[in-house]
Amino acid sequence: MLTLHIANKNYSSWSLRPWVLLHELGIAFEERMHVFTPGSNWEAFRAFSPNGRVPCLQDGGTVVWDSLAIAEYLAERHPAWPQDAAARTWARCAAAEMHSGFGALRQQCSMSCGLRIRLHEIGPALAADVARIDELWREGLQRFGGPFLAGDHFTAVDAFYAPVAFRVQTYGLPLSSEAMGWVERMLARPSMRRWYDEALAETWRDTPHDVESAQVGTITADLRAR
């Protein structure tokens, strides 16, 4: 059986991507949680991941690190990308853009599923990232008919933007009604509900993440278990 190494569900946006993709594709796997600890986790995570990071997928003797590589590994055996060639090309480009871009969103709106935060401001860089995401989602929905980003099935591109759905919920990021519709559909997915519920149930805290959250805005609610 596949083994997926992940970190705290409240914080680890990178872990969410392959986790939700595996669930949506109906692929059985064992989950192994590695809680973030103060300071660097690199040495501890190197015990199972060559780059000392999560997520990391083990398939027998094969080790696949990095969320994009995991998606492509799964796609060799399962329908992780759209079957239609045009939709598949678009989905891969959109996923790669998420994988390597949107630096302002990552820096200012780190994932914290259990918090609700009113941002002090949405500066030009963050506004540009949010606008580009809105544009990208609307393009996919319009070109390929929805309700998912690249057509009528959940694929890897939806998994790559799944953490953004939680960020929209946490920070109240402004989106068009069409883009917000995708967010609402994603948050209602059983797989996303399960991740969210388990994130809220966690009692572990990662202080650097929480400090960052408090710096960018006012925390209006903390729904996490005490």
C-alpha cells in the first residue's frame, strides 16, 4: 500500500495537495503524520524524505517527494489529469503556476484552517495574486464547463488549488462570484471536510505559523481544539 507522509493539517498546504488527490481518486493509502516542531524539521524529515520536507510518497521501495512529482507519479497509473488534451495541458500549466508562483499569497496568507483573520490590508502584490487566481479559475470553468477547474471531474489541478480554498475561507479574500462558487464546492467535498475537521481537532501548534497569522491581520475567531 502507498504511504503518504504529511505534516499538521491545520498548516501544511503542500501536504493537502496529494492527500486530497488520493482521496478523490479513491486510491488506498496509509497516512503518516509528522508534526512540525520548533526550529528546523529538516533532519527529522530526512528520515523518510530525501529533501527533508513533506509531502513524501512511498510506494514499496520507490520514494516520490514534492507534490507535483507525486501527482505525476499517480497519473502514470490513475486518471489524475483530464483525459481531454486541451484541458490536460491547461490543467498542468495552472498547477505548475500554483506550484512555483503566488509568492505574496504564500507569504501573507499562510494556511491556517482553524483561524478567521481580517487582513490589515491587501497590498498591490497580494491583490495581483488574488486577481490572477480569480482569472485563472474563471478561465478553466468557462473553457471546460465546470464544476471543477478543468471539466466535470476532480483532477490534480483542483488538488493544487485546494489550499487556496482554505485560505479564502480564513482570510476572506475577495473573488468573483464564479470563482467563489468553485471555493464553496471544494469546501463542501467530503475529502475537504474530512481534512478540515481533522485540522480543527489537532492540538499541536506551530508558533512561527501562528505569529505570522497574527502579524498580517486581526484574528477574529480561533476554531481549533484547545
